[in-house]
Amino acid sequence: MTTRKHQNSILVLATLGVYLGLVLVGATPQVMAQAAMTKQFNVKDEIEVKDDLDNKPDHSESERVDHLLENIESAFSKLIKNLQNCKQLPSSYGYDGNFIGNDCGFSVAKGLGTTTSSDRPSELSRAASAIIDSFDESLLNKLSSGNNKSYISFDLSGRGLKLTLILEQHTQQGSAALADLLNGHIKSKAIRSTNFLPQNLYENSQASTLGNQVFIVSRLPRGSLDTLLASDAK
């Protein structure tokens, strides 16, 4: 209701301005009436066009979200190739956060400029660290607000392979908007994907929020991972 009154005020002022201008140049009453009515129609069109432009989505933000999901998909693909050399995946996870049982388990993380891994770094944990480092840093900075840094972690346990990515936003509203955009893209990719890896990955991915933080968690459950690592996997 307030918006309609505001638009009406603009129309009245615009019409009055045209009318006074024509009076000053000595136009006839018929010309003034016609010009005023024509201007009113044009001003209304301009308001509607402006509103339409304001409501359009930010295409650059959408492209960045797509690029981020491609980074995640690529990271899983690279890590699975490294996992092919493992004879047995871990079946247990130590209480202190370190994997036990064999060298195929790992937990690596990167945040605030530091990288940490398990006490027994294996080829896989080093590979995971390298994959984390390969994420597009400029992209992550664009999706994180201001000087806030992203946080990424990879975990491989008996339950499967999980990647967690945290992006900080200025406000809770900003984090909610980004999470909604991410979940929309994730759902679309899950529906459109025809290959086993991306389809399973996106079906087990979700964005959520906590305060001004956006959490993107992508998993490959143990069953899906075993299928991908099978000798006859395509």
C-alpha cells in the first residue's frame, strides 16, 4: 500500500511538471492534456521496469556457486583416484581424532592459513591436503564476506568420505540466502547428473547455516565409496 502511494506521488509530480512546462511555452489546453496523459503512462512504465530489474537474481553469484560445486566434485574425483591404491578402507576411528587400523584413513583440514592432519601422515593425507590447497582461493574469498576466511576439511572413516566447507557471511540473512542458493543448485545437479560419482555426491550434499556461517557438507557413504573403488567401477 505504501509503495502504491509513493508511485502515485511520483506520477502526480511528473504530470504537474509537464503541465507547468507547457504553460510556460504557451501550449494550447488540448496539447497540455495530451502530453500530461502520455507522460503519466511513460513514468509508470519506467517504475515497473526498474522494479523488474531490482528483482532479478545476481547471475555472478549463481556462477560462483556453480564453480564452487565443480571444485567439490573435482576434489572427490581426485581423492578417489588416490584411494584406488588402498587395500582396505579404515573400519574404525580413534577417540582422539586419529585414524587407526591402517594408513588409508586420514583427517585433514585447512583454515585461517594453517593445515593440519593426523599424527601419522600417509600418502593419502598428503594428497588430501594438496587437493584442499587446489580449491579456488579467490572464489572462496568472494563467497565469504569481507576478510572472513573459509574452512575446509576432509575426513575418511569407516562411514565413508566427507568434505566440510564453511563460509562466513556478514549477516544471518546473508548466510541464509547463500545456503538457499546452494541447495537449489545442489538439487538441480543431483537431478541432472547421469554419472555415478556426481549423482551420489550431490544426493548426499547439503548447505545449512549457523549464525552467519554457511556449512556445506558433501559425503560419499561407505557403500557408494566401495562401489567407486571396485575394480570394475567405470
